[in-house]
Amino acid sequence: MLRLRMGSHDAHYAGGLVDGARMLALFGDVATEILIRLDGDEGLFRAYEKIEFLAPVFAGDYIEAVGKLIHMGKSSRKMEFEARKVIQPLSVKNGGTDVSSAEVLQSPVVVCRAVGTCVTPLALQRFSKTV
């Protein structure tokens, strides 16, 4: 699980909207950690077979990205990913007291889901496992 704040440098569109590709970059980092724990190697991201952008992400939002292994072949590892908004800025007109006001969301908002496959070549797998 990764959790980080989207900064103004992540905003790509008007109104501080963050490019959806930023969520995919987070999923790549989550996948890398899973592969290191599983294989002892970072592996390579091969392909996404499904990506859903479900809600907007803005500069100032805190995003939590998670992933889990759903299938393992000899060298391929299929994973599901989800990114959730857990904290967001709170404007003065919505109850904030200053431009620095923020709120922890009672229920995280799912902003993106994806399924992707990574590959760790057999020669680079450092841990033995039964497939």
C-alpha cells in the first residue's frame, strides 16, 4: 500500500485536476513492491487489460494505492489495483477555515481500478515457489 499527497506538480488540467496516468504510475510502484516481495526482483510491467477512471483527483488529495496478486504463472503475475482518495482539501465555502483546511473522508472514494500483468524472467527470480 502506498499513500501520498498529490501536489500542484501533479495537476495537469485546469482547476488542479490530476492526470489519470498518475494513478497508473502509482500502480506501477505498488506492482514493483509486490514483485520484490514475491520474486526478489522488480520485474517488468507487461500490460494493463482493464483500467477504470471512476472519480476525479485534484492537487491536495491524498491517494492510497493498493494491489493484490490474483494469478501467478511461471514468470507472469496478474494483479488487481485500486486507488482511493482518503483526504481532500476543504474549501472555505464548504466549511474550511482557511486555504489550508482539509478533511479525512469518512468513506474513501475509489478513483481508479485496474488489472495488469507483470513479468519477472525466470533467471531473475531469486525465491523458489511452486506454481
